[in-house]
Amino acid sequence: MYNPDPAARKTTQRMLQKMYPRTNEGFAQLIHAQLYFQFIPLYIYYMREAINPYLPEPHNLIKPEGIENEVVAEMVKTACNHCGAHAAKLETNTYHAKVLRLEDAEQIVTLTEDLNLGELPKTIMPYDIAKTAIIDSPDRIAVIDCVCRKIRGDEGCKPLDVCLVIGEPWVSWCLDRDRYLNGRLIDKEEALRILRESHERGNVHAAFFKDVAAGRLYSICNCCPCCCTALLSQNYLTAPMMAGSGYIAKIDYDKCVNCGLCEKHCNFLAIYRDKDNRVTVNEELCRGCEGCLQFCKKDAIHLELVDPEVLAPLDIKALKAQLNA
């Protein structure tokens, strides 16, 4: 729960400061990080507002209120503009995610010791910036409201509490600073429940990395294509926001009855009808999120491993085994 205690705030401030070098660039990242983690709803609102005009059906958005948001609004907007200006290319994108299968996401929320895989190879995270898999205190997990859903008001998908913040200092910072997230600490069992229920709804499990989170993995969001700012940016602006899971959807046409449920529920607009009116997977768009599998009543879709030299899963067990070999 939100903790306004000044002593706790001082502690989390020191924790955050230690993440950044004492350089001009480090100081700039620290300021940006404070704006992001303390005002995530406002930050995402401005990110979403920027892409809204380019969507087939722009949504009504609700701007976060409160004097705290008013005071920092221009600073947060400037930080968002800086982030958005770099989002179009893999080489410059600073805020992105790795799509996870359910079992990959479960590995992360059930870690029993600190994780340090260092910078992930481009076969897993194809970006040049923000791809470090380090999690300190992985037993510290918080669930917060999905701000992408929340800024759509009553039109946003439910439930709201589906975004998982993992490790320190991110968990403490969110709980001590942002009263608008409705954040609370949860245990591994509840984290697994949230993941599995999101999986049943066909949501995308996405491990998010950000430059001002010291380039680290800091959260797992469970994203829907109607609300998620990253998914909307990828699907309609072709921004490279989400790296594939390392798998791709394949259709077994001996079982497929061409009902179209997979096309309707595809999170990445990757399933379409070909010239023969047959549902087909566009392999360039598919991110292997498992979403379509949940709705196929004929068990006609499965995930197939992509060439790991081209795109590999974020499989914690396999990566740790490689490090210890």
C-alpha cells in the first residue's frame, strides 16, 4: 500500500540514487526515473495521448488529476517526448518489452535468489539499449493498476490490477511514492494467479525494460491490444516495442475449421485471411504470445520454436545453466 512516511521515502530515494553513476548522464537518468516511477499514470497518459490520433479509433483518455500531477506535468511531458522520439528504431528505443510464454513468466515471479544474467544477447533482446536481466530481491513483488487500462476510464479493460513490479528499488519506490497506482505487496502464489488468469484471457505477458530503470527488467505487464500503449504503438505505428517470445504460432489445417476466432483474438494483428479466405499467420508480425491458443476450440494452433540463433526465449533456467556451464 502507498506509504507516505518521510523516512521510508528517504530510504527509497537513496536506493534509487545508487542505481545511477555520478555523471551528468547519470543525473539526467535519475531525474527521468523519479518522474517515471512516481508519476507513471501521468507518464503513460502523455505517451498514449501522442499516439491516439494515429489509431483507427482514437480513445477518450482521462488525464490523472491532483496537485502533484499538475506541478510536474510539463516535466513529465518533456520526459515522454524524449522517450517517444527514440521509439521508432531498435537501435534507439529505450522503453520496450520481451514477450513471454506463461511458463517463462512464471520462472521470473518464482525466483528464490537474486538474478544477474547481465546484458541479454540480441537473439533475446534485439535492442541496443535497456536489456539487462538483473533482479535484486525477487521475492519483493507488487501488483499495481494497469495505467493503460485506467486512463480509458470505464471503457478500459478489467481487471485493473494486473501489472507486476519485481525487485528493488522499483517495488519500494512505487509503493512509497505513487498513491495513484493502488500498489500492494503480493506473494509468489498471487503473482502466479494473476499471470494464469491473464493467460486465460489471452493477454500478452511482457517483461518490460527501460533505460531509466538502469536498463533493467523491472516489471511484467499482462497486456491487452485494446488498451496497452506499447501494443497499440507496435500494431499501428510499427514501433518496435515488443520482442517476440522466441516462438511463433503455427496452424494445423487438418484440425482448423476456419472459424476466425484466432484472427479476432490475435494480439499483434498477425492472423489474417489469405486470398482463399483461409486464416493465415503473418510470421513477421507474430510474437508468439500464446493469445490465440486460448480461443481455438479445435486445438489447431501451437507454438513452434524459432531458430534460437535468430530469436530465443527469455528462459531463465536455460540461461542460468549456460552461465554455470
